[in-house]
Amino acid sequence: MNFLRKTALAGIGTYCGIRFKCAQASSVPDRDPLQLMRQWWRESQESKVDYTDAMFLSTVSIDGQPSCRSVLCKEIGDDFSVKFHTHSTSQKGRDLEANPKASALFFWRNPERQVRIEGYVERVPNNEVQSYWANRPRISQLGAHASKQSEPLTSRDELLQRVRYFDEKYPTQIPKPENWCGYRLVALKVEFWQNGEHRLHDRWQFTRSNVSTAWSLQRLHP
């Protein structure tokens, strides 16, 4: 029995004196990346990894300059979309206004997995954003008002002064800033990566042309 046949059946094999562990093919749901995403998300939380909801969001400016930053994913939608919030006047907000496409990367050190998402971005309806805003901690609401996100700042003291200013301005309920918005990255391509010994990783790529079409699944070389 050859090496590939061994690993397909048993998930483990030996080749050239090196022992390999391989993910079982049955661990990938057929044509259902949303199920796999939610499974991996749940398993990362169970493994006590910090910031399991953090993702690296990449956008491209109007002049073609890419940029990347870490944001928090607040929801994985049934249409396989990932939701996040930010100021529409920030760099990423301006990028998305000019080019409403993006990619996102989730990386979990334990159990050594990552998910890469590409697709288009749309605004979340304001009533959904208002509902989320109402449940944010007060200090987070103050920070959203105080920060002129991505604009120059002379010192940290200036930022803290602005926090105090809005704390006094809004002693009770704090309204949502008009430029604080929700966005949804709707996936058209999703790649799941599982670390493998000796750089023989497992990669599965799901693609679709739009949210109404079925997913296609392709295994990729590592």
C-alpha cells in the first residue's frame, strides 16, 4: 500500500523513514464551509486561545495601496459573512468606500489553524448597529466618541482629555456617533488551513460566484 493510500485510510503513515500525521478527509464537511468555520471557531474557544474573535482585515485604498489591521469579528452570519464595526472615516472605512472588497484572516495558534476569507463588503443596517451599540460598555462608547480614528494625535493626554470631555457631556445615555458603523464581509472564497508536520499542511478552498450559488470545494497543495 503506498503512502497516499495509507494516510487516506488511517490518517498516519511513514515515508522515507519519516512519520506523518494527516487530517482525515472526512473532517471536511462536503460543500459546507460555514459548518466547518463554526466548528473551528468553537474548538478554538474550547482550547482557551486568547482573542479567538480577532481577524486580520485587509483593504485596498483608491490608489491601490493595501493595508492590514486586526479587528474583532462580532458575528458569523448564515450567509457566511463576518461582521465588524469601525468609524467610516477611518482608513479602512475610506478604503471600503472606494473599494468595497476585502479579505480577512483568522489564525488560531492552538490547534494551529487559519481561515482566509475573500469577498465583498456591505454596510450593516443601522438598526442592527444601534442594537449592538446600546449593549457596549460605557468606556467603549466613550472611546468611540473620543477617537478620531486614523487621524494624527499629539499625545495620549489629548485622547484621555477627550474621553473625559464626552464623559461629562453624556452623563447618562451615550448616543452612537454618526460615523461609527457596522460592516459585513460576505465570503465568496474561503480557505481552511490546518498545520501539518514537515510543512505538509492541509488546505481546502471553497468558492462560489455569489451568495445564491452552491459552494465548490478544492483541495490545494500546501
